Amino acid sequence: AAPGGVWAAGRITDWQGQPSGFVARLIKGNNPSPVIETGVPMTAIHHRLATGWAGKAYYYDGSTWVHAPSIGTHLGTRTVYGTWGATLPEQQVYYLAGEEGTVARCTTDDDGASFACADTPGIAGTALMAGVVGTTEAGQEGRSWALRFNGIEHLYSSPDGQTAYSAAPPEGCVDEGTSGACAVLPGRLLDIWAASAHEVWAVGEQGIVLRFDGAGWVRVAVPTIDTPPQSAYTFRAVFADDEVVVLAGDRNFSNQFHDMILLFYNRTLDRWYPPRLVTAVPYSDPTRTAFRFYDAGGVDTTDLHLVGSIWSTSGAEQRALFLIR
């Protein structure tokens, strides 16, 4: 999101079950327009760069989305699941996290005509990286974080996106042993967002909410969650600005309903608000998994956008869901 333009990227499946992708501009009160078809599903978007399957990337040059083949040349067949970007004084920088346990750092100094990419080392094994987020400080690259997705829920951090990533505390978080915020997490981490280099949030399955406060990572128990318990929630998206943190996801309400919910936390007041129900369907409904949030973003929390999917009973199909605050 940016003043004057908010874009979403995703996947379309046709009536024969064949997947393709799109990038679309979100217009408050209207259908998304224009819709640019990308050929393959797109899995992440941030700061004018959309990425997807098999290294496919599109860059917004200010008037249209153009294919960025130099990113695909570097990534090869790797799919990107997390993208974060920022504008620096002489270039734009992007972190791309995805398959094979790597975070690629790509830069452009000619407004997307070409990109120079290199993998930042430090992530062990062939982990599937679900997300990445960074910060900027005085026009320079600040600390960045990347999270794993495949059963070992390490949180990695790099001081500048170029130095090797590390899961060492306090900025990192290791899913090992029996102590520490990431130890023996009950589910997968699904999303991460940084309001600053000292305020980072990560969320996931089984009600996982983690917070980095500059001194280390801690698990967060949301006091306004009572029935059902926090473990019944899957948080798929988190967004934070200077004051407000937004969590979006779904929950199993005592095997009775599948609910899409939002949670808000005010940092200044240190106050959690009760879950806000967006929609609910019977838990026995076989289409319930179509009702999901997948991402949240915006200029700030007064200009917030949520994207997801919902089931259309009239068309008997899953459709895109866009909520704009």
C-alpha cells in the first residue's frame, strides 16, 4: 500500500482446476481494477514488487506492472513466499524468502529495468521460508527477520540484510530445547511484521503470537481470548504501525462454527481488545476452509487492507475477499 495506490496479488483457478495468477489494484467501494494476469500464481507483494511461483516477479514502474526477468534468472525454479522492500537514497532494495532455505536480496537503481540479486547465507538446510520483513534507519538498511515454515520454527535475523542470517538470540529465536519463546511451538509460523527494529510480531497456528521488544522474543497470551482458548485460533496475518497491532485469522469455535476474526492491540495503552467477528459458518460446512484471511497491510492502521477468500453460495466457488478500513 502507498498513498494513491493499493495492490493485491494472488492465485486464480479456472473451471478446469488450472492455476494462474494476478495483480490487481484495490479501489475502495469498487471491484479491483485493473487486473493484470501473470500466468503463474503470485504469493507475495510489497513495495511495488510482486513475486510468485518459479521465480516469477513483476515490478510496478509507476504506470504498469512489468516482468522482472533478472529476478527469475537468479531464483531459478524457487518459489517466493515472502517479499519486503524499501526505497533507499540511491536504490530500492528487496528481500525475497521462499524455497531452499534462502533469502535473496535484490536491488534496482534504474526503477526496475534490471535487478542485481544475491542470496544472504546463514539459514541451515532446505527450509521453506514463509515470510521476511525488514526495517530502514536514516535511509539505510536496518535489521531484517525471516521465519521458517516447515516444522522447525526458527526466527532468523540479519543486522542489515547482507550479513548472514542467524537464529541466535536476542534478535533470533530457536525452536530447540524446552525453554525460550520459540521452543516446542505447537504449530507453524505463518506471518511476521516489524513496526520498527525494536517492535516485531510473528504469528501462526495454534494461537501462536510472538513479540520482539528489542530485548528478546516472548510468547504473548491474549487476555481478551477466553472461549474458545487461544490454541483454537490460527493467525495468518499480522500488521503493525507505531501504535496499533492487527492480527487476522480464523478459529474453531468449539466445533460449532468456523469464524474469521480480527484482534487489535494498542501499544500505547498496553490494551488488547476483544476479538471482532468478521463472518462465521457452521463447522460442519465442507467449504469452511475457503473462509480465510491471508494477509494484512496498509500505509498505517487507519488505512488498512485485508485480503483473503470466501465461499460464494450463488456461484458455488471460492472468491477473493477484500476488506478496506
